[in-house]
Amino acid sequence: MTDRPPFTIRVDQNPYLGAGGQEMHAIVTVESSGGAPAGRPPAAAEVIIIDASGSMSYAGKMAAAKRAAEAALRVVRDGVRFAVVAGANSPRMVYPQEAGLVAMNARRRTEAVRAVSRLEASGGTAIGSWLRLAGRLLSGEEGAVRHAILLTDGKNQHESAEELDAALRECEGRFGCDARGVGTDWDVAELRKITSVLLGGFLDVPDPAHLEGDFRQMMRDAMGKRVPDLALRVWTPQNGRLRFVKQMVPTVEDLTERRADRGQIGDYPLGAWGAESREYHLCVEVPPGDVGRQGRAAWVKLVTDSGDELAHANVLVEWTDDEALSTRINARVAHHTGQSELADAIQEGLAARREGDEERATTRLGRAVALARQVGNEEISGLLDRMVEVDRETGTVRLKKDVDVADEMSLDTRSVRTVRTRQGEAGAGTGA
């Protein structure tokens, strides 16, 4: 009997192309209930990394970080191997004192909470070195769900960008990492890069008081992961080409360059999985066919790191001379295309604003306002309202002069967080 939970794959698309058409779009939904047939939870290993640099001593950040780490430790289930690390110019072990992981039990939980309570803030920020230590701690945990939580309040000032990139290359594929930035002095692009490479998520936490609940939920999610490492395997026909693969739910993440290539087959890493549903936008270029010809534009499989197949589905194609069929746009494809454009418009608009290019910032953020309404992303609409003013009669968009730094960082951070299609907009789909 397998310990793996059941998975399903659903494909939503318009399978019809006009005569000679070559570009097929599809939304692939991968879902698991998370419940495994066997009762025993999977092996897991967890590292909590707390920024203990000098700046954490201000605005109640260190006290909040301690409470957050303690809350996370209380969620780690017995038997999970874990460690707590403090980050500064170089990382140091908080618990256990020796470099290594230990299995959680009641005594060690109490000891770890006590050790965290003694943390003090001093020194600088060298995040790459923190991640390297996490990688070494987790290196002997193959087969387990390996995960780290990273908290920082500052930019990576005490090592070069090249050193951070080298650390990320070293850690890639070895563990997943979720990150939080507390306050307003950290770098959104930096945390986005870290969590993108390490297949995690990140959020802004402007108010340190919110860290405790956030850490508790992050650890609950980590403890809910049932399968360590999954990949989306995509086959395309001879002379076909997969133009892109983008994760669209829960966040926009372009996986195209992460492909492990094997000719007509490519594997795209998805990381660990629990009871959840994620959605991916595939664009496939197929050899043109004659009217009436039917075929497979892609064959999508969900596979483990050992190559076992958990679910599969087809992306179909049929050429037609019926223009009504070939020009129909699948509602879910349209929705996610809009969300991808929304993320790009926000990030480009904010970059232009920082560079002093008011005209381009106004154009791109104005486009973002329209797209956010179109896809029904109310959170992003609310954040955009803090950045721009829109004349309801003329539609004219103006940048606001006095914008809170926390609001700008929230918009940048959350620009990739998406919403699902509204009910009744699913369109045609095929399952596994």
C-alpha cells in the first residue's frame, strides 16, 4: 500500500485551431486531498532561520520574532527532525547547540523554546550563509519533506549578490523555503529570488505583531506536506515545442527555465505537496495539421523524484475550418493570461516609479487597475487604490504623491498572488 495521497489532473482548454494553426494554450490543475491511505505521516525535517542582526532590536521586531519562532516550534509534530538558526554576519546554532538536527519531543520542544527566548540582536545580514547552513543541516534527510522558514528585516548587505546567487545554486533542489520580510527595510526582489529558486512563497509583514500567527500557519502548512518532491512532466510531439510553463495559482511563477530536458520530454520541479490545488498555464507550439485532424498537443504527468507516475492527462488539438470554434477563448486561459499580465504591469510600473519615469509608471499602473478589476482580484485593487487615483468619469489615472513605503512593498510582494476563476467560468476540461 502506498503512503502517497491521491492526485488528479484536469485540463481546461479550447482544443480547436484554425487550419495551419500551431499555438495551443491550456490550464492544467493539479490537486490532492492530502490524505494518504496509511496513517503514519511522512518523514520531515525543518529549519527555522531567524534574522538576529542588530536592526531586529528596533520596533519590537526581535520580541515578535521570538514569539513567532516559539509558535512555530509548538506546531512541529513529534518525531520531525528540526533545528533553529540565528542569522547575522554568519549564522549560529540556537538549538541544538551542535550543528545538526534532532527529533522533536516534549523535552526538546521546551529546550528549543527556552533557547529562542534568549536570542539577542547584533551584527549584520548575510542571507546566503544562513541558507548554506540550512542546506548542510538538511543534507542527510533525503526522502523526507525538507523545509526551511526564513525571517529577515533587512537587505543582504554583508555579502555580495554573487555570493547569494552561489548559495542559492548550492541549495536549489535540496529543500523548500518560505520567507517573510518584517518591517520596511528589506528587499522585495531579493526575497522573491530566494523563494523562487527554493520553490517557496514569501510575504510582507509590516507589523511585527502579525508574525506569530503567520509563523504558526506556515509551520502548519509545512507539517501538512505529504510528498517530498514532485515534478510536472510534459511530453510534446516531434517537431513540437513547449513555449512556456507558468504556475498561476496560488502565485505566478515562470517555470520555463527550470526544465530538466530529455528531448520531447521535460520535467518542471514543483517541490513538496500537501492537501492543495495548484494551476499551471502551458503554451505548446505544435506542427500544423490539416482540417479534421485530431491529436495530442501534450501529455502531462505528475511524477515523483524516483519517476513514479501519480496522475496524467492530455492536452488535445483538432484543426477546423469553423471559425466560431477556432476563435473561442477558454475562460480559464483568458483569466490566467490576465493575471500574468497584471503581475508584470505592477512590477514594471513600480520599477518605473522608483526610476522617476512617471509617464511609464502611470501607464503601467493604470493598466494594472483595469486588469485587477477584470480578473476580480480585490486585494490588488485595494492596494492599487493606495498608489493611484482614478477619475471614474474619464478613466484618467494619476500617481499619488505621498505613498506609504509599506503599501508599495505590499503591492510589489502580492502582485504575483492570484485568484481562481469565478464560478461558472471553468470552460471545457478533461481529467486524468
